[in-house]
Amino acid sequence: LSGTIEPPLCTEEIYATLRCLEFPYVMHAHPIPPEYIRWYGHNDWLVETSCEPSILQEGVLMPFNQGDAASPMTMRKFFDTLDLNPLITLDDVKELELFISKFKRFLSDGVPLDQVSRDESSGGSGKRPGKPMKRILRLVSFVGCQDLDDCLCFFDDESRSKKKKRRKNRWNQPPVDAISLRDITRISQYTSINFVSNPADESEPHRRIFLERRHGSEIVFLAKNVKVAELLLCGLKILLENG
């Protein structure tokens, strides 16, 4: 289905259906973050300070606080002291390593989502989101000057697109947007601007993810559902801290 010769226009819908059936995203079970990693999922991650767990249960010794509820362990410190943490067992370490491996495969296979951009046409304020665009997010490794550079690449999701217009080399299109992991300075579900694509969708704030680049611009996208959003938030933070 990914040959270089374009199929007849009348077969586009059946080809899109077949490609969807072949898509690993719908064929395999999604990885599940370890419980103690999920506690980091919904807090902001910053390149300077990492992120803290969301809440601490009173009287419960979680792996990241080691009995000190007043100063919870950041994700960065959690990984730096993983081998010395008495609350983390060998089985916990194996579970974490397995999750990281499965998450990388999950991203490499491709994750469907909606990318949202600011609408700069409304007086240049850019406070109103434009129309969501169907994308496939993939983790791609490029050969850099010294080592492999892992990038998050956003490709057109033609299996969900309603456009019928032909394009040359449609199966070999470059990404429409990309960001190197080393250039991400912030991961968040929150922003200072009220950025709502669909006010009627109550799940949108929980599905929305912001990735801020080193030079200040950001990529905004909506996961398919809340569980996928949590998976992406947890997994991406782990790759940035321990990838």
C-alpha cells in the first residue's frame, strides 16, 4: 500500500481503510506507565527543574518521597538516585525499562492526534486556535554531527483526511513539523492564554499537550483520549530525563 505509483482516485477511500487496519496503533495494546510514574504525568516539566509528583498521600511512602512529604522527589532526582532508592525493587526497575522500550516502539509506529496552531489572522493576536489538523506523531532518529538526534515528527495523517486532491509523491511526504528532544524546554497541559479549540468538548483540557521549543515557539496537539494523553505526558518526560 506504500508503493511509489499512486492508486486511482476512486480507490482512495478503500486504501485509507486498509492502511488504518495495518496501523500498529490500533493493532497492539498501548504501553501502561508504572503507577509511580503516573504521579508525574500532569505536572509541568521544565528543562531547568524537571517536574514534581502531583500529590502525596499522607502517611504513604511513595518511591519518590522516601518518607519526606515536605520535599517530594523530582523526576530527575528519581532517575539519578534510582539504584540507591530502597523503595524501588528489581521488579520495579524491570517494569520501568520495559515501559520505556514499549513507549519508544509506540512512538516509532506512529500515534494519531490533532495538531492545533494559533490563528494569526484575527488581528495578529494568535489567541484563537485554528482548525485542528490530522497528524501522525512519530519518534524518528536522525544522524547528527556526533550522535543520533531523536526528533518528534508530525506527518499528515492521510488515512483520516477528507481531502480528495491528488499530490505527487503522497506516500513519501516529509514531516510538516518536527522538534528535537534536546530542543524541548517545557511540557505542559496549561498555558497563560485561554487556548480552547472546541468549547463543547469537556475532555479537551485533559487531552491537550504543549511542547515548547528552546527558541520560544510551541507545538500544541490533542491526544485521541485522556489515557493516551497521560501516556504521552509520562513517556515523553521519561525520554527527556532518561532517554
